[in-house]
Amino acid sequence: AFPAEDGEDGSGLRRLPFSDDEFGSPPNKMARADEPKKVLLYVRKESDEVFDALMLKNPTLQGLVEAISDKYDLPLDKIGKVYKKCKKGILVHMDDNIIKHYSNEDTFQITMEEHGGMYKLTLTEI
């Protein structure tokens, strides 16, 4: 048997020193601060066969309301509550979190009900 050389473990295999780079976590990729995540929705009225694409300038409830206002010629100041109706039938108040994280490229049927001069919007998942 040969005496183990420096860096050998006795089996004849050489152990290489490891560095933090090999076992550390990879560096996090930073999203550009000037490019917010875009949200695209496909929306149609019950009477329509074809969907309209809504690209939200800002992935927020306000961005959704502005896009709907532009697409369907609704006065922005007349849009009140906005709801999302899930496939399970659950009715939820739409908020920024839902739009940012759960709605990209989803398809919806939109209903616009006017009550006392204000519109209630319901986006039902299809």
C-alpha cells in the first residue's frame, strides 16, 4: 500500500476542495424595476362569440378598471365594485393580488350591471 498523499482519502481518489459557489444558492435574478409584470386577460360579453384582449398597463385593480373603461366605453368614475366569479361559483372582490398572481391569460365572461348610475362588473371564469 502506498501512503496517502495530501488530498487523497486512502482509496486513491483525489478529493477536490469545494467552494461556496458550488453549494451556495445561485444569485437571484432581479426583475427590472421599470418593467412591471404585464397581465393579459381575455374577456367577452355573454352575447359575444369573440373575446377582447385586455392588456393591463398596470397589473392592479385600477389598471383593470381603466382597461375595461377604455375597451367598453364606460366612464371611469362610474365603475364601482369589481368581482371575480370562480369556476366553483365563488364570488370574490377583485383586488391587486388576484390580478397580479392569478389572472394572467385567463378567460372571462364579463357582465356590466348598472345600479343608480354606477356599474358593477363581474368577471366569470370560463
